[in-house]
Amino acid sequence: MPPIRQKLLGWYDQAARDLPWRHTRDPYAVWVSEVMLQQTRVETVIPYYERFLESFPTPHALAEADEDTVLSRWSGLGYYRRARLLHAGVREVVAQYGGTVPEDEEARRSLPGVGRYTAGAIGSIAFDKEEPIVDGNVTRVLARLLRIRTPVGTSATTNRLWEEAARLVPGERPGDLNQALMELGATVCTPKQPRCESCPVAQECEAFAHGEVDTLPVPRARKAPMEVSLCAVVATRGRGADRKVWLVKGDQALFGGLWSVPMHEGSARGVLTAAGLHARLGSEPVGEVAHVLTHRRLRIDVYRASAARGSESGTRRSFTANDLERVGVSTLTRKLLASALRG
């Protein structure tokens, strides 16, 4: 066994965190965990993962659920497109493979939302296949270990990282090897103040040897988030426990089709008109909400409207507070509702 591989596995056996998805090799559960962990901290994911599998313990259970129910279990986790693609992918597994996640790599990669990384995670962890993975943590570890000095995100760097990961994975316990790389990046080889004194492969690390740990990996240039000013209207009807709030299916690109408070650039009256609602509209905003998305920084003036009425449809409905717990609602929508309905 290559020394680096042996050291990584030995370290992982001693240092790996006790995480719920590490107690299973069920490919469906591995799939759920890997999708949730994309761009999201482990501590945030744990309760969502446990609740999601409690609600949808099998591929059949998830496939049979409607989209609102699935998104309600994802609500607050963000990046809702992940949930929609997971739902679509699992439905295809049920339709095409009888609910059994395919062992064949090409079949896995043909599923909606399953790219090279997710396919490799399922393949190596659930099926013990020698398939590499490269995520943010693995990128950082390999860039430092091998002193890769080209910017992250370029095709040259991406190709090099996958090639190096593919060189490391062959051998016993490929799933654990991949998880060791991720774990090392998450807990030791961190973006800032890495704990090189605790690293099992520090002696093999080229960045450590050349004093370049703090400058690698080389980040790609990022554009500043675009500033966007919006107007939102929290339109209600009724009072007290009978009060309902009108929501619409949100922008697919921004909010993954979750139920959202009506909003767009322009006037509050224009927001109501675009939403197909009639209501008594307040003359002044009752609050302002700031919200940062990946490429946008939103500043939203919040208006309140009462006695709202409209015809319900697949993209426009009124909800009680209890109803909102059973459908997908974004964190931003909850902020907007809190801003307008408090007190």
C-alpha cells in the first residue's frame, strides 16, 4: 500500500468523527447525505439528514412523496435545487431499477443530479468501488499535498485533481480513503489556520515543505455579488388563528420553486398585480430585509396588505401557519413573514 494511502487510512481509523451516515452502506442513505453535504456544514446537515430519512426511509417512500412534502423536509437547508434533483433521481431509480440504486457507475451517472462526485461517493462508500471523488475539502488537501499552483476552478486544475484522486483511490477500503481525504480537509487541512502538526501526511506535503500552506490552493477570481433591490408584499386575509397568508411559487432559479412571498423589482402595487391578488395595501414599508444568495445581495422593502383575495391555483395559494409546516418555504420567506407579521 502506498505510504500516503496507508497513513490516511490509519489516521481516519483513529480520528474520524462519529457521523450518522458513516453507520450505513445503504447507497440511498449515502446519496442523501452526499447531496445534503454539498456546500453545507456537517453540523447543519445532521438533523436534516435524520429527519429526512425518518420521513423517507426508502427510495420508494421518497419517490411516492409529492414535491411540496419533499421541499418541506428540506426547508431551511438551502440550495433547493439539490432536493428537486434528488427527488427526480430517486424517482428514476424506482421507475428504472425497481428502487435499487444501480451499482454500475455509468447507470448512476445517468441519474438526474448525479455527477461525477456524487456517483463516486456512492460507488466507493456503498459499493466499495475504486472510484475517486473531488470536493472542496479534497481539492484543498490535494492542492497542498502536491503543491498545485494553478487556480481552482480552471479546467487544468480540475483535471489534475481528478487524476490525482484516481491515483490514490485504488486499493482496499476505497470508500474510507475518500472519506479520509474529506475528513482531513474538514478538520485538519482547513482553509485558515490548518493544523499541520496534526496532519498524518505532513512529511509528504509539498506545500508544507515550501512554506506555502497559507497560499494554496490558489482561489479563482470571484465576482462581487450583484446588488438587487426588491419589493415584497405579505398579503393576508382573516385574523388570529384564522389568518391566512398568500404565497406564490418562487423564482425557479433563485428559490427552486418553493412557496414564496410575492416580490419583484418595482412597486408594491405592481407586486400584488403580478401575483394576481387584490388587497388593502399599506402606504409605507413595515420593514426591510437583507438576504445574501450565492451571486446576489438582496435588499427587500416589505409591505403589508390585508383583506387579500385571489383565485387559488398550482402557483398561488393561501396558507395558515400550520399549513406552512407542510410545504417547502425558504429561509428568506420566513424572514419576510416575520418582518411583516410580528406583533
